[in-house]
Amino acid sequence: MFKKILIANRGEIALRIIRTCKEMGIKTVAVYSTADADSLHVRFADEAVCIGPPPSRESYLKIPRILAAAEITNAEAIHPGYGFLAENAEFSRICGEHNIKFIGPQPEMISAMGDKATARENMLRYGVPIIPGSDGIIKTAKEGEAVAAEIGFPVIIKASAGGGGRGMRIVNEASEFASQFNAARNEADAAFGNPAVYIEKFLVKPRHVEIQIMGDRHGTIQHFGERDCSMQRRHQKLIEESPSPIMTPELRDEMGQAAIRAAETVHYEGAGTIEFLVDKDLNFYFMEMNTRIQVEHPVTEEVTNVDLIRLQIEVAAGLPLSRKPLKMRGHAIECRINAEDPQYGFRPSAGRITTFHMPGGHSVRVDTHAYALYNVPSNYDSMIAKLIVSAPTRNEAISRMKRALNEFVIEGIKTTIPYQIQIMNDPNFVNGNFDTKYLETTFQFNPHSESQ
């Protein structure tokens, strides 16, 4: 087992990893930008190294500085968390060249699954259902129009190297195609340095359901059930839950086995998530694979009683997975608490937190790096906390989440808490009647509502 791990990340996920390392008796090294000098992950790590100014490209994305921090502190391994360099194949490769264990998949695994067009081809080869679409990259608008006409509108143009909704355009008719194709390519190039795009049939009112998997170096790959991530806005998840309200035992087994087959295409090691879209008839289709731990991993931990970060570290150290059969119990829901103002289009709300009171009570968990008088920087993702609750049933979990959200007091900045309280009171959410576009097309937020 490792004696010291450097966490190449910030915020709540860095603190989350530090907690598990402490329980395992592993020393930790935090890295931080000058904007994060007062963050809790810096305070609770055994050592901390400043790696640059606030911009990510000068700190958390600066590979030489992170490696230098690992070498001067004698860290044996690096945990990348999520975001930043977590799915960077080059970072994984360079860590290996410096005899530092990257706690994640090998670079070739990241490359194979990170390129969505290549991943689609692999899924098709191994019998994993995929959405009808192009056979790889589309190079010209004319070529794309022919594919779209064949599979039928609406279609969605996607960045091959993308994520987070960037480089993505929905096209409803042929006359829109050329302009949307060029817009998607330009956005993909600006966001990822790669203009390549591909095309898929756009499913109307699908659910976003993902399967958590873990693989070891001995050839074992296990799945840990599903998470429903359909409550999202502009491709950004706001609320996740496990199990999915639409799930049946038969569908879970079928999707779980498909996820394992998908991971087997690259002999996958480490934590990963296979993301699917599920249509109204419960047909499911491979969407993409995330080769890292997910933001929403706590809901899986709560219903399986498994520490996924601990498993990540153990399999990276060469330990085998236990092969225990999956046991899920109860229901868990996570709300991402973002420093955003839902009354004004979710505009960022950086600044000093004047009051910070976390909810408590039975089966309530808060993962956060924030505290009273903490200054939320404007340089990074707006998420400042994750509120997770669990209960024997979904209805009880919703009631507990409502109570916990109302108990969560954050003053000095605006947050998404009022928006999420209203979702918990929304009849369609309570009844499980929603899809990935529900928050954008149907749900109405009333900033002046007193309904709690």
C-alpha cells in the first residue's frame, strides 16, 4: 500500500480523498493555487504545496508543477479526483515515466474511451447498444447532412473529445445543419483544442442513467448499480439519485452487464462510469464513458455501503476486487450546491460566505470545502458543497432532502438551494416523471415562492 498520495485537485473532492487516506493510514499532499490558500483541503492534508496563481492553466493544469510537488514531497502516487487532469492520458503517461502511480486507468485506456467516436466503434464491436449515428468523425457539413438524412432528424452533433455540453448542437431540420455543424466544430476546437465531431440520433425525452464500475489489474470488473442523473440543466447535473426511479432488477442486470462489457473492451482498471440514455420504452444506449470518479459517487456509496475512493486506491496498489455480489439498500439523493443565482439565469455568485450552517441528523451527509468567512473564488467550478441524504424509500429520501435543504444556511452569496427546494416539492419529480430536458422545458422556478 502507498505511504503518501498527492491529490492533484482542489475543493470538496480533494478533502474527500484526504479523509479516506487518513482512515487508511496514508499521508497526503495537497496542491493549491494562491486562490485556494485558505481552502480546507490545504488545512487537513499532511503537507501542502502551492503550485501557482489562480488560473487553472497556471496551477491545477500545470503538469510539471504537480510532478515537482510530488517529487519534492516523495509522494508515491497521485490521485487526480475529477475534472482538471483526471482524464488526461498524457498526465497518466508522464506519471508512469516518473515512477509515480496514477490512481486511475492507464493512458491507452483513457485515450480509447476519451475519444467518443472511437468508443462508439468499440461498443458496437462488443455488442453494447449504441444510439444510431455516424461511423466515426464527420469531416464536412455535406457528409453530416447525408448521415442525418439517413438516421432521421432530430440529430445531435457532439464534440468527439468533449464534455460538459460544449461542442454540442441539436439539429431539428436539414436547413439548420450546416450552421450548427460549424458552430459545434468551432466550440469544440476552442474548448478542447480538437474540432472533431460526430453525429447521433437525438432521443426525445430520454433519461440519463449511468452505471458505476470498478476494475482491477487482475481482470475483474464489477458494477455497483446505477445513478439517475436526468435532473440537469444545459447538460450540467443538479440532482442525482440511486437507484433510478425507472429501474427494474432485470434492467439493472442488463445495463450492468453491458457496462462491464464496455469496460472490458479496454481491459479497464480503476473507477469509471458508463453513461447511458434510456428511452420511454426502457431501451438503453451507450453514450460515453468517464474514466474517473464522478461528482455524484456518494449516492452509490450510500446505497451500497462501499467507499469508492478506498477501492480506487486499493486497486491502484494492486489489490484484487472482492467479487462480492452487489447489494443495494434504500435510496440516496444528492444535490449539488452551487454558488449561482437561479433567479438570474444561474449567474455565478463568487464572494465571501458570511454564514455557513450545515444540516445534520440521521443519514445526512455534506461533502464540502467551504465554511463561514470562506471566500468563494471566481476562477473555478461554482460547486461549493454536495448534500447527500439516504432513507429506506425514495419518498422518505425526498422528505429528508427537503428538511436538510431548509436547514442548510449559506449567506453572503447566492446558491441553488431555493431552486432545489422547489424541485423537491415538484409533483413530477416526486412521481419520477421527468427527463433530461425537464428543468429547461417544464419546471418553473418561482424565486419569490414561500413553499418550503
